[in-house]
Amino acid sequence: MKIKLIERNGKKFFVYHTSRQICKQDLLDIVYFERVGRRIRMYSLKSGDEEIYGSLAELYELLKGERFEYVNQSVIVNFDHITNVRNNYVKMSDGSNVEISRSKKRNVIDGFFDILN
């Protein structure tokens, strides 16, 4: 099964596969995705962190129109969950700090200001 987005009753859900099950997660609850070795770890407000199957590139293609962006080559964040940008890090709503690569910094700052406006 591939990862995908579905919409039910006006809400968007991310459907994914773990080692033992197929799950759905409210898109608004997802804080960020991180590549860890050959797996992807999803961090969400309600379910914590979970390893999922798929590629980061595949995730980005699916989520780029939903305010998700790369902040470095291993992490895609949900811009709705960025609380502040400081130096080379973004602070996320779950309290975690994620490093921003130099090549992505301008895009991250611009995207963060777009959401604030």
C-alpha cells in the first residue's frame, strides 16, 4: 500500500503503513517527518512518533501543497507547527528543535512569515 491523503467531512487525513498496520492520521496533528536510516519517523501531537514506510521524496510530493516543506535534506516540517525560527533552527509546537540547512533558511523564514500574515 502506498501513502496517500484522503478527505472525509472536510478534514484531511494522511494514510500510511507501519510494520503491522495501516493507519490514518489527521493532517493537522502531524508536526514533522524525519528520515532515520532507511525509515521515516513521523512526529504528531496525538500519537507521538511512529516509523512508517515510504520515501521522504514521495511524502514531499504528496504534502507540498499542504504547507509541508523541507528544512534540510532529512526533515519535512508542517509550517503550521513552527513556533519560532532562531539562528539555524525551527522550534516546533511539540517543543523539538529542528536544524535548518543554509540552502533552505530563506525559504523557511519566508514561509513562516507568510503563515503569520
